[in-house]
Amino acid sequence: MAKITLKDLSHSYLEKQNNNADWALREVNIDWKDGGAYALLGPSGCGKTTLLNIVSGLLKPTKGKVLFDDKDITTLNPVERDIAQIFQFPVIYDTMTVYDNLAFPLKNRGLSDSEIASKVKEIAEMLELTSTLNNRASGLTADGKQKISLGRGLVRSDVNVIMFDEPLTVIDPHLKWILRSKLKELHQKINRTMIYVTHDQTEALTFADQVVVMHEGQIVQTGTPVELFEKPKHTFVGHFIGSPGMNILPCEIKNGEVIFSGQKISSHNTANKSNFNKTQLGIRPEFINFSNNGIPVKIKRVSNTGRHKIIDTESSGGNIKILSNSSTEIPSGSAHITFNQKYTYVYGDNWIIEQ
Ligand code: ADP
Ligand code: MG
């Protein structure tokens, strides 16, 4: 087990770098505590796999360091790092039985037959593979094969960290839900540091205590699921997390007051003066209410999801989405809305303005 520190890590796949776009990772700094459950969340191409491969040693970073328990291991090879990495697609031995696949990492480490048998039994039960233990792995579905990959990562007890790189991609949606809760359960049971990479906010938020959100090679925010929801530090976090995401609206700052759609808006934070190229107001659809006065909007569309109503509206400052209880009466035609001040934030060039 180990605490993992990434220090000023940058990586480029190019020999020469001219601008930000030439870097797959830029100035990444992370402290992952020993035994924590972490997720790395971001859209395809934002640098998640690059980061994992640097932690596991498959890739040497262009700049910066990787430390396990404060020891610099940047130049160690993957085997010397004692980590388990589970990839997006199954990596198994087709000709071996399911049992032998799971036993393989343990045999390699010289465990006794009885120790191996008891570990394999435990992991197989957890992943619902017990009835297939004597079958050849080649006969299994993609789901079944990926469960073996997961099992092979989870069966060792001597690893510093277990890393999952979008492991549920090939898994059927129903089983996805089961495996996701199992991984969480397993983390609580074995208390090993786990890093779970995904582009799916539900997977990240259900698995992890701390989520690292990545955007274009940079970390834009690290926080608990609640922190990411309630106070996005970057507009990307606002609209990437949540369904629908945060409304990001152009606003002006005049004498320290926030003006949107010609009206002064009460917000959680403000700016004394605007020294930004653009200033934006961020408000989640959940924190907007209909009222007698406020910002005038036109109701364009109401969709009822069963649990909620999503209302698309149009204001003079831009389109605004609102989320209401499914029982809320929605005015038709024109209406007025107000924003809950506590969750209304001002952003300068996409970053929250801290005071
Ligand atoms: P993610 O896992 O978040 O989808 P990656 O880490 O795979 O993102 O990719 C980050 C960026 O680096 C992307 O722009 C991708 O095209 C580029 N990249 C990834 N792997 C390589 C590679 N082997 N050679 C060149 N560019 C790569
Ligand atoms: Mg990837």
C-alpha cells in the first residue's frame, strides 16, 4: 500500500512543443492518500490513460515526478512498482481455465496451493465466477472475460495500488451497475488505494470519495461528489457534471455588481472589477425557481422524466434550463425566474472568482 504523489507532471508525445495543445498532460499535481478510493473523470482524449500509464510506469513523463510514500520512483519499471492495472479491454489467457487465470498472479509470487485456492475462491464469489471456475476462459462472453481481468487485478494483496482504466466499457449495462457497487464494497473491505478512470460521471461519483476532474490535460478540480456539484471551480466541471449541467451565462460586472439580462443578480461571489476577457454566471438548473418577479423568460419546452421536469427557457441573456419536481406547475408562455444566491457563482475566463 502506498500514498501516491504526482509532482508538476507534464507529458507530451511530441519531440517539440509549441503550444498547450501539444501537451497531453499539463502541470498535474495530485496527492492520493493511502487506502483512498479515487476517480479520474473527464471526456475522451483529456489525458486519463496517459496519467495512469505514468503512475504504472508504462510511460516516462516528459517532466515531473511520481512518488510512492514520498520515494521518487519515476524511473522504476512497472514490475518494480507493484501495482495492478486493469485495462479497458480484457487481458486474459484464453487457453487457461478461469481458475488458472485468477491463480496466475499468485503462482507467480510463490503462494502455496491452499493460499491460492482460498483467494481465488473469495474473488470468484465476489465476481460471480464460481460456477465457471473450471471452464476455459475462451468460451466466455466479453463480460465474463472482463470479470476475469478484474479478478486478476483484485486477487493480489501485495499491491501498492489498483488502477482501473474504464473497466466497464465492455460490460452489459445491468451488470455494470452490479460490478460498480461490488468494487465500492471491495474497496471498503480491503482498504487498498484504488484509482478508477472513467468518462462516466455516475461511475466516478458512486465509486470515489474524491474525484479528480480533467479537461484538456489539466486538472480543473478535485473534490467530493458534493463539492463538485455544489461549487464547481471551473465552468467545465459545471456543465460536465450534472444532468442537465450547469447553465453558464454571459454576465457583466459593474462597480462590483453582477449584471445579467439587464438586472442585478445576487450571487455567492463577485468580482471587484472585471479584468477578465469574459465573465460568466453559473447556476445549476436545480437552483432556479419560478417567481412573480425576477428575470423574464419564455418557456420553450417542458420534458417530464418522471422524477423531474426539465424546462428549456429563453431569456434576453441566453437559454436557461430549469429542473423542477415533476409535481411543480409550470407556467406556460412567459414567466419570471430567480436564482438561489447560495449556488450562483461568477466565473472569470471559466475559473471561479475566489475572494
Ligand atoms: P483519455 O484516456 O482521457 O481518452 P489519452 O491519455 O489516451 O486520453 O490521450 C490524451 C491525448 O494524448 C490525446 O490527444 C491523444 O490523442 C494523445 N495520445 C494518447 N496516446 C498517444 C500516443 N501513443 N501517441 C501520440 N499521442 C497520443
Ligand atoms: Mg483512455
